[in-house]
Amino acid sequence: MAEHHGPVVIARYSVGERVSHWVLALAFVLAAASGLALFHPALYWLSNLLGGGTWTRILHPYVGLVMFVAFALLGMAVARFNRLDANDRLWLRNMRAVATNDESKLPEVGRYNAGQKLLFYGLTLCMILLLLSGIVMWRSLFSMYFSVEIIRLASLVHAVMAFVLVCAILLHAYFGISWAAGSMRAMTRGVVTPGWAWRHHRAWFREMIRAENSRTRAD
């Protein structure tokens, strides 16, 4: 725990994790908008975000690379907290309590709950497939090495994974803002209140308390 402008708070995300998260978020918005602009003529107006059609075609792959790298850096930092355990399986079997936000009927969870862990694995799969299919489709650099059939398959995979990714990110944003109010503070300031930690991530809260007590005794 630490003093943060007066009240006692708990550190949840480091500066590096928050920077990676917001670079990822910005790159996702630009990649999604430019991808939609290239996907359908009715959405071509979104190309204005990157300076028009020509610049959108040029920059979209590079924005995608930035998004992948930012996710990879964030993923490496939090991967060890995303291993599924017995409590996660119990959490998933109580989806009615999850849907009604009745956390009294859910098992104690660590730094991330089962829904967040599944989202992590889903995003990882989407990012890898988007990267690989994007390389195949990258007309100016790589597409000449692949057959038309492979490029068409890659285009289909890219579109499907992009759709899944957009849905997953929207779901993540909705639950982060409405279901667990206070999550935004964790990603902007890096800290949460003890009350927030106790309500939403009680096992993690206990770990933080034990670690703080151990440091205090050592001092």
C-alpha cells in the first residue's frame, strides 16, 4: 500500500503497463478505423483519421504492428497472473451471479477473474492471427510470395479476427467501466482503493496485504 494524495491506495499497474495499455488502445482505434475504411466503401470516410485513402493503405499495417508490439509487452507483464485455476472454473459455472453483478456468490479471485483471463487468451489468439494474416496480405512487402488462394484465405481470417477483436474490446471496455467501477483509475493512475480490491479481487487484496506486512516486518 502507499500514500497517494492522502488516502491509502494499492498499486495495481506499473507505469510501463499503463503506457503499453494506452498505446495499445490508441493503435487499436486507428487500426480498427482504418481497417473498416478499407473494408467497405460506406466506411471510407474513416480514412480521414490517417490522412486519406493513400495514407490509410500505407499506415494501416504499421499501426497494426504497433498494436501487436504494445499487446505483446503488456501480455508479457501480466501473463503469469492469467493462469486458470479451480476458482476460475467455479467462477465460470456461476455466470448468473456474474451477469447480475452479485459477487457475494462468486469465489474469491486473484489479480484477474476468469472472464478477464479468457479475454486475455482470446486477445492473444486474435493478435497472432491478425499479425500472420496481415503479413500475407501486406501487398507492398510480402503478398508476392503467396498464391492468390492463400491471400484470399488470409483476408478472410483477418476480417473474422478483426471482428472478434472489436467485439472483445468493446466488451472489455463495457465491463471495465460499468461492472467494476474504479477500473479506469487503475489504468490512469495505477492504483485502486482497498475497498475496490476487497470487492472485486479479494484473493489479490489478501496477497497485497501479506506482502505489505512482510515488508513492514523486514523494515
